[in-house]
Amino acid sequence: MANIKLPLAKDLARHLRAGHPWVFKQALAQLPKLPAGAIVDVVDRGHFVARGYFDPRSAICVRLLTRIESEVIDGAFFRRRVARALAMRNELLDRRDTDALRLLHGEGDGLPGVIIDLYAQWAVVKLYSAGLVPHRDAILAALRAAVPEVRGIVGRDEPDRGDEEGETAPGRMLWGEAAPEELPIRENGARFLVDLYRGQKTGFFLDQRDNRRLVRDLASGREVLNCYSYTGGFSVNAALGAAKQVTSVDLDVDALALCRRNFKENGLSAEAHDFIASDVPQAIKSLVGQGRAFDMVILDPPAFAKSQKAIDAAVAGYAGLNRTALALLREGGLLCTASCTARVSAEQFLEAVKEAAYKAEVDLQLVHQRFQPPDHPVLTQFPQGRYLKFFVLRRV
């Protein structure tokens, strides 16, 4: 049976042929009445452009899977894409001391809307489109074929969230043996307990793996303040790097409790460090009032902009947060500051930090500039996929 053909209303054929994977509703001449997950062909003046799956509930009504007209979207297709993604990771990642990574990164790996993370012998699958739900079984089969050692698969579907990564639905087992409530993983030799069912994103912020190792390498002898510490990824790495003392701040008391246990998982004394359950701006204000100062301040806040209209407010928010944090940073200290807001570019984020330094009347040297690791690849034709920015700046 031939796929339904959807004519483009706008001159976007070149854009899509170049590799951009999204087709918005307004780009189509007519929106058909099709079920979520229907495989459709996008055409321009009758000529094939690309093939993808349909989602009537999203502003992105078609996510493209292939630009090869002869390629059929079936179980074999999903197996090829997952196997290709795994081969790239085996080639580019050093996994000797790490058993947690992103196996498949949506658009960056040619399966828009599909996220698969591996945690030891369990996997977590997130689907960001209702159009993927009918294809879930094929995706799970492809995962099991590529990684036969997986003992169980947890689902964290968010089919109504479009392209946004935000709060995550509670997990449920999709296949196999139930994952432990707190699953131990290894990352660059460090150990962490991860909650695959209720943890943020898929349980852990895997995209910060390389940056956590960088903090470990820079932390020796320093007093460290980790804001938005969550379960202690940066905090534990700072302590493993022989930090003099680490203060972790997060509003989530359960996350802080797990942060303490992660210290102990690594043979570190949690009692030698501080844990503050507080809103970060309030905690910073309190620490300034106490006359505290630190040799390293880490800022890894949640995304500040959920829509295009919120970009200016997000940039101002980053500037304000970094400005207040600089009041706690000693001369010669390091500001490690991150943004996971896709709509704020690296240039905009750096401008926000520059504005913060100007308002705080301090000089900063940019000594490290990082983005997401190889298991979170970015298509050159899909700049929206380049979301993570991580800067290390030294106070002169």
C-alpha cells in the first residue's frame, strides 16, 4: 500500500532535502485526517522529498525518517538505525569505566523524538511524539537486538510534549526484569545510584558526563559550591578530585538525600561536606550574608526558556543568576556555568555571563568551553539539537 503524499505549501523542499527533520503544520498545503504514527511522504510539486511519521497532536506534524524514496519504514529500518547509533558510540566513547550513556539521541541519530539511555544492564526509552507510540514495539525490538545484554526496559514516554525536554513522566516497565529502585552505575570510575522511574530526564543527566570529569580534574584543594546539585554528580566528582570541601544546594530534599548516599557509594564522608535544601537564589543570598566565599562555583540550572517568547527573559535570568553567584567567588576561583536551554545560543549565553561580570565589577577569563558529548550528537542541519553549553571562567 502506497504512503499518503503530503504536498508542501511553502518552498521548503531544499531545506528538508538538506537534512532538517521537522515539518510544521503550516508548511503543508493541507492537513489530512490520519492516525498518529501513519507513515507519509512529503512531496514538492509531486516529487518525493522525504518520508516520516505523522503526529496530528503536535505542531511538528511530520518528523522525517529518511530521504531515500526506496527505504521502507519497518522493523528492519529501526534495527538499522539503532545498530548504527551503537556502532558510533563504540567507536568514539571510552566505556571501560562507564556503563551509562545515551544510545540513541533522537534527531541526531536519525530517529526524531526517540531517546534511549543505557544504565548498566537496563535501558530507558522516551518517546516525545504520539506518532511514535504505534512504533514502540519495533523500537524496543531494535534495542533488544542491538544490546542483547539488556535485562529490562523502562518507559518514560512524553507524547504530548512536542520537542521540549522538561518534567518527566513516571517510569513503567515495558519489557523484562524490573529495574532496582536505585540502580548503581559507573561513570568515569565514579559510582552513582540512579532512579530510573522518578529521576529527572531518564534518571541522570548523562550529557554532563565529560563536564563532571573536568570538574574532578580542576577541584583539588578548592572549596566548592554546587548549585542545583540534584543527586550530586558534580559534587561527588569535585570530592573525588580532592576538593577541600563541597557544599551542595538543591530544593529537592529527596535528591539531596540521594546525593549524600552517592558520596558514601564512592567511599567519601558525607559528614565532611554540606548539603543545603533551599531555593538556589535564596541560598546564595544567605551565603553572601554569612560572608562565605568559594574557590569554585558550579551553576547547572534547569532550562530557563520553554518557548521562543521566553528567550529574552531566559538570557536576563542567566545574567542575574551568574551575577549573584560571582559575589561568592574568590579571586582566582572558577565559575563553572551551564545552560541546557536549546533556544539560547552559546553566543547569547556567553553574553549573559559577560553582563553578569560587568554588573558584578569583576573580570573573567574563559578557560574552557564545552558542549554535549559524542553520545548526544548534533546534525549540522538541525541547530536546535545543540542545546548544552558549559563554560569554565576564572575570576582574575
